[in-house]
Amino acid sequence: MSSTYGKIFKISTFGESHGKAIGVVIDGCPAGVDFDEEEIQHELDRRKPGQSRITTQRKESDSFQVLSGVFEGKTTGTPVALVIYNEDQRSKDYGHIADKFRPSHADYTYTEKYGIRDYRGGGRSSARETAARVAAGALAKRMLQGAGVEICSYVSQVGRLKLDKNYTELDLARIDDNAVRCPDEATAQKMFDYIDEVRKAGDSVGGVITGVIRGVPAGWGEPVFDKLHAELGKAMLSINAVKGFEYGSGFEGTALLGSQHNDEFYTEAGKVLTRTNHSGGIQGGISNGQDIYFKVAFKPTATIMRDQESVNEAGEPVIVSGKGRHDPCVLPRAVPIVDAMAALVLADFMLRARSGRL
């Protein structure tokens, strides 16, 4: 099983949804990075369950402990190990699917690959694992801030409800002003009401998160196989429930002519800029100094509070009934996960860029 990401700034996560704890080991973090525990906890609080009635009601404080790699508020250059103890497991909620395969979950594929699975909350396949990524990503964000890089994400679509505004038209400081994490108040309220309606019906809904990265200098990326956009795509597609990734003009750019799509260059105060940014800040797999923006598509949560047809491990037809505590829409809690994965990608490329030329 691959539980490690990164080449220089490298993380390895461990733990299961209903195990004793989850955690992460961060290797390759330079010495002297400010280790702000409040900042890390803030990011974990943004991801944790029980934030509102449109999220799972599992109660986890997601408080973390530092096991190594930090001294007097700074990283020491040695592996940083963080652990988060699980506090509110209800494994009995999953006894009814111990030998059944839940539709669109990893139950069947894990059983086929490993011959065994932890059915309690999905075990290792649970989105609970992403808390470890968020903790590591918060440290990566701190490191990137020193280089002037800022990362933020927001919910831009829930079901067919879409925020039809470019990120440049929004006040991204307002992302956390509401439970949906959409920076447009009117649209956010419509999204909240719709998610709540879906929740009451025992169903679920997906949507889209838009990510924006500012301040990345030109020159980050490692062609040909580790292109910046390829690694961002891999990182986002590794998040539970993600079904798609696009950056820059994405699929809509295919409808344009080359004369419309090309980003013309010009110089201002000795700096090379582009008049448009259909490239999404990346050309040839390398950052060009403009804003990097992308979209991540999330499917509806697989667990719903309705009866569904399935089979058990013996191949016999069964009915799977939804039980337990689940998000009717994963997007509000996925925003800090998207932030974290973007930060992990960029922290790694920042360190790799330092060895790219004399």
C-alpha cells in the first residue's frame, strides 16, 4: 500500500478510521521552520466533523500531539511526527456490513486486493485519514508563506448550484464566513439549504471546489513526468471522493481557438507577465509566475440513509441499509484537504527548485 507522498518534502500517513490513532511522519522539512501549533490546529478544526448539521455528527476534537522533530517552536530538520488520537469511534454502527459490500465504497476492491478489510468506517480507505494530511499541509503552508506563496480553496458548486463568478471577483477572505465555505453569501445560503434538504431525504450530493495559489515564482515544476499540474492532479485525485481535476481553462478551453486561448506575454517593471491566464499559471509543466487556479470535482458521498441492493462476500444478493454518521456532502470539510494537498505539492517543488540550477 502506498502511504507516502513527495520526493524531498515527504509525508507518510498511518492509522485507520476506528483504530487507536491516525498520524503522519514528515521527512525532509528543513530546519528552522516556525512550528505554529495553533495554526495547525486551526486547519484541523476546519476539517473536523460535527461543525454543523450538514456534516457528520461524529465528535472528534482532532487535537494533535508532536512526537518528534520540533524544538523550541522550530523544526529541527529531523522527521516531524504528529499523532491524532481517535475519540468517538462507534464500530457497532458498521456490524451490519461486516460481510457486505457497500455500493461505490472501497469494500469490494480492498477485499479483492488484500483478502481482508477493516469494515469499521472503511478502515484505511476512510476520509478520516485526511486529517493527517491536513496537519502536514499546515506545516507546508507555513513554509511556503516564507516564500510569499498563498493557498486558498472554496466551494464553487454543489449539485447543479454553481457560483458563476471568477475567483478574481470574490473576497477570498470570507471563505470561512459560512458552513459551506463559499465566499458568496447568497450562493452559500442556497447551497446550505440544498445540502440540508438532501440530508433530510437520506441522500447525498457532490460538487466542485476551486483552488487558487498566488505567489509561486516562475520555474517550479519537473518535466517531463513530474510536471507541476500533473502532481497537483495526482494529489487531488488521491483525496477520497474526488472524480476529476482541471486547471486553467480546463475543459472549457477546448472550445476556444488558439488565437483566443494563447496567453500573450508583456513586460512591466522588468517582470514578464501574461495578458490572460488560460494556462492557469503553468506552462510546459512549470510555473510561469501567474496565479495557479484549478477545480476539483467530488462525487456524492457513497453512504446514504437509504436501502440499496448489493452482494455479500459469498456473492449472495443482500440489501445494504445506511447507518451511522456521515456527511451528506463532503465539500465543506474537503476545502482544507484541498489546501493541504496543494501545499504539500508546492513545498516539495520549492525544495526541488533549489537544486534545479546553480
